[in-house]
Amino acid sequence: MLEKETSTEFDSLMPRVGFSRRGFLVGSIAAGFALATQPVMAQTAIDTTPDGLVTGIEPLVGADRHPVPAYYARPEGKGPFPVVLVASEIFGVHHYIQDVCRRLAHQGYFAIAPDLFVRQGDPTKISNVQQILDGIVAKVPDAQVLGDLDAAVKFATAHGGDAKRLYMTGFCWGGRITWLYAAHNSTLRAAVAWYGKVDGAPSALAPKQPVDLAAGLTVPVLGLYGGKDQGIPLDDVEEMKGALKKGKSGSDIVVFPEAGHAFHADYRPSYRKAEAEEGWKRLLDWYARHGSGRG
């Protein structure tokens, strides 16, 4: 296992939800990288140590009482620690997302990444990207995701997290979700969305897109995008910038001209070290600017 399992201390505090905890936890939180991301770029993939951290996998209780597994990482000690919600790419809560949580924990945060696909399937065990998109991602309602993120906030703040210092970040699919959650939960102090789609056709499961909500945001969101992203047109990014300027959230968008999509994903060929490191620095600065209070 990649994580240092410390879930026993939380058992007595969790509500009974009528499922086999052991079998459930073995499910969709991957010990390694998702099958669809193979082969992994081992020469650039980052593996952050759990030393000095408390990490584990815990079942949350979603808004519909459905069990939702989540990976968490926080510093050792009692806290309270500022909380960061982490929304995954389409590949689920695999090694990369868990590693992001550990990186944040080493910076003093309680980072938690719930499996937001758990009702629709397990993307970590599917090797075909289109099958993940059509069979799982396309079936996930935005309302369900927002409710599960609310559950993650409740769990984190009940186990050493500080409800008054709440942040978020997300990548690709999770980048879009970050924009949506910032509109949903005004108690967020700040959020950072990495190359998440901002526009698209509305549907019953996704009635609103980030661009529709931008002007009404009250949470400051930093968007990080690639100028050569083949999946997110720069015209859409510019439209989002214009919509943000109509509001008063203080949100901003930074475009890295030479980067494509998934430039932070250190385990994939799309990784660009300089832009990824600059983006990470901007994330930490954005949180600090908006009062993370990490000493």
C-alpha cells in the first residue's frame, strides 16, 4: 500500500451505513496508477513520502446515504488544519491524486479526495479512456458530486480540519467541478482549477457550466490553463475571463502559452515540469493570499 493506514481511530465516530467496510474500502481507491494511464512515465512521476503524515482511506456518507470512499492525508498532530478538497481527473483517486493530497499535507493542509464516481463505476480498473468517459463520467450528476464534496467537508472538519479555512483544487474533470463547487459553497476561502472545461451543452445531469456561474461567484478561483490545450479552446478561456470580470469574486485565469492539457500530471507524457511547478507555486500563494493561516 502507498498509504500509512490509520483509520482505526475514526471507526467509532463513523455512522453505520449498512455495508462491509473492509470490502468497500478495498474497492475504488487504487493502490497504484489507473489502468488507462499506463504505461506511466516513471522518470517524472512523483512519489511523495507519507512520513510525518497521517494518511488513510475512509468511508464518507454521501447526501443520499451512499458510502463514498475517500483518501486523506494530513500532518501529524491534532490540528486544526486548513482543509483542501481534491477533485480527481476522470481516472479516479489513483496514485497521482493521492500523491497530490500528500504534497498538500506536507504544506500543512488536511487534504481529502473522495471517489466521486463510486456509484457509476471504478475508472481505475478500466483500460479504455472512451469507455471511462461513456460508461462512467457521462452518467455522473453534478448535484451528486457537489453533495459528496459536502460530505468530505463534514468528515474533514470532524477529524482535525478547520471548517473556517476551506479550500479546493481539481484537475481536468475535477477542474470543472472546482468551478462548480466554488459556486455551490460560498464558505470556500479560495480554489484552484487546473484545466477544467468551462463551457459545454447543458444537460439534465449537468445543467450549468462554469461560464454560466462565473459572474455570480463570491469565492476567488484561480484557473490554470494551457495555451496549447486541444480540448479546451482558448476562445472558451477568454469567454470565461470576461464572465469573471463581470463579477466581484477576484477570480483570475493564468494561461501557460506552451503547455497543453494535463501539464501537471507528472506521470503522463503531457507533463511540463516548469509549468507544473509554477502552477503549484501559484496554488500555494493563492491559498496563502486568501488566509490559509499556515503559521
